[in-house]
Amino acid sequence: MGARRRPGGATLAPGVLLIAALASAAACAGSDPAPATSTIPATSAAPPRAADGVLTIGVLLPTAGTASTTARGLRNGIELAVAQINRAGGVLGKWIQVRTADEGADPAATSLALDELLAAGADAIVGPLSARVAPLVAERATGAVVCHPATPTSARSPRPRGTVVTTMPSVATSGRALGRVLVETGARRVAVIAPADDYGVEIAGGLTAELRGQGIESRSTLYDARAPAPAEVAARASTTADRPDAVAVVGNVEPGARVLAGLFAAGLRPPGVPVVVSEGFRQQELLDVFGSDTALDGVSLLLPQADATDPTFRDVVTATDPALTRTWSYAAYGYDCVNLLAVAAEAARTDDPAVFGPRIVDSSRAGVSCATVQRCVELIAEGRNIDLVGASGPLDLDDAGNPIDARFELHRFDTGGRTRLLRVFSLR
């Protein structure tokens, strides 16, 4: 990777120095979606800057609110990847620079934060966390590569190949996984409740297609995520001629939790009616909203696999402090985003997003396997095609930038508000 040089003015998140030390020791021993047309300020995004040989990554994740716990895990993974890469010499012979911004709680705040990152010269954006603003970030950040570490994305990317990628299963795949879980409940009539936007329609489409393939009847109820009427949504799902045998609720904790509460009030809840919620209803965030240990008893939660599959990565995480394990959930997805960006820039020999972006997909598949950026760079120097293996598992991306192999965890809430892992399964 060449001689290491600390770039002037690099802004690393506070945890990077600590994690750099941990990485050194280890070396010795990852939706409240609104429609894609959501209003966003008409500020001008910064134009792409000329390549300067320094890979600059902008981290766009929330720092407060119910999603901050997941965001903290993602940041830990991002910081670990940056620390390891810089310790080995950086990218293109120079240390990676990191700029951070708060994703905020609405599209307007996200837009302003994104503009700050682009103005600071970000070649790539890692984030956001909310599916509500993910399409807007992809649309506005045309001068940078975007890697979504924990937001399912559409299989239909409006951007050129490789300039928007994700380390998490796509929306359609998540829908298929939900469908598979509902099939296993034995239900013959399923109510599907989802936000009335591109995300909700696509995930509901994958879900209902899976059910239809098994001969199961389904009915979709779509709601406006920006101004939901939970009682009305529940009524539309429950007062049909044939009440559903099971229910799937898609979305994020806010406003999805209120929709879920409306369903409970209408009598659609376990154990009589199986209820499965999507990855946007992550455990702690959902508990924070409901505020009761017993409210969610029996509800099933389907998530992309949260923990890393790479044992080396897990060892480094465990070395930090066993008590902090929860703050590393989804860390592997953020870690993998940084590594994908780094190996693509090395393969392209430039930090120009328009040039290294299209190399990301090719660097994730159909080459010689390598689990670290350093090893990948050695193979690139030998003229070999590479296949980066991620901490979250295989990173083979399709042409739309979504993982081909997807791994999911099925959990169930108990009377104490805890979730019990039922099983892990894969979809391809």
C-alpha cells in the first residue's frame, strides 16, 4: 500500500484511536420510509472534487433517538476498518480521512448534513440508516459513491453500476424472507401492512410473491408513513370478510410501532394471530417505544444477521469489553462498507468516485478470495482479480450493488421483553 502518511486535517471519530490500539493488539495475537418524492431542501449539493489521492469517507448516521444504538454499532465497525487500513499504510499510500455528520431526524436535516460532507470533499458516503432518506441520499450524492451499511435498498438502482451499494440484503430479498417465515406459520390468509412508498411496495411485492408461490392468500394495506392513522390502518387490516390468520408489519419503529399497537387493540396479536415485523423494528428501539416488557410477547422479529461471521473480527470485538457486545451489533456491515471502498480505490488506483465506484461490484466477486484490504492489495499488485470476503459473510454483489447471498435471523419476544433467537437461514 506504500508508505503511510497522516493527511493534514483528517477528522477521525473519537473511537478510532482506541480501536486502532485494539486492532494493533489483535494483529499481534450494519423503516419509517416516506415516498421517494419526499420534500427536501433545494440546496445545491457540492460538485464532485478532483481526485487528490486521499480517500475521504463521509459517515452519515444518527447520533440520537431510537436508532442511535444501531448507529453506534455501525460506527464501531467503520472506525475499526479505518484503523486497520491506516495502520497497514492506508489507501493509495495515504491514510483514509473520515468526516462525520448527524443524519438527523428528517429529510431536511439529512440533506443539510449530506451537503456538509460533500462540501468537505467526501469521495464516498457510508449511510444513512433510515430507509426513509436513503433514496434521497443516493439521488443527491451524485459526486460520491454511496454504501448503505444497514438499509435495504431497491434492486432497481437509478445510479450507474457500483456507485450505490449495500452490505445488507435488498428490499425484495427481505420481502421474500418475511414471506418464508409467514409460510411456516401455517396461515392461509395473511395481512401485509407496509408504508405506501417505493420501499413498502417493493418489500410487500417480494413478500406476497413468496406467499402466492405457496398458494397462500394475502392482502396488502398501505399507509402514509408521514402521517399514519394507526386505528384506521388496523381497521382496514382486520375488518375484512375473512380476518387474517397472520400479519406482517413492514416499516420502522416510528411510526410503525403505533400501527402495531393499533393492530393489538383490534385483536390481531399472538398467540391467536402470529405477527412478524421487519428489520426496521429492531429490538431495543421497539422496546423503547412500547415501554412495556409484556406488550410484545409472541411477536416475531426478522433481521438481517447482526453478528459477524468472520471469527477474527469477532475476536477483536470481544477484546474490547464483553459488556459492550450490544454496541457492536451490525458493526460488520459498516466494516465491510469501508473495506469495499478501499479495495475498489486500490484496484482503480484513484480516489475518483466515478472511476473506483464501478470497480466495487467486480472486487466483491469472481476473483481470488481475500479477507483483508492488505491481502487484496497484494493480489491486485500481482494482477489478480479479487473477491473480498466480508466480516458479515460473502460480499458477492449483483450488478445493482446488492448482496447475492442474504442471511437472516428470526427472533421472538418473550414476556420479559427479551428476544430469543429461533434460527438463522439464508436466501440466494
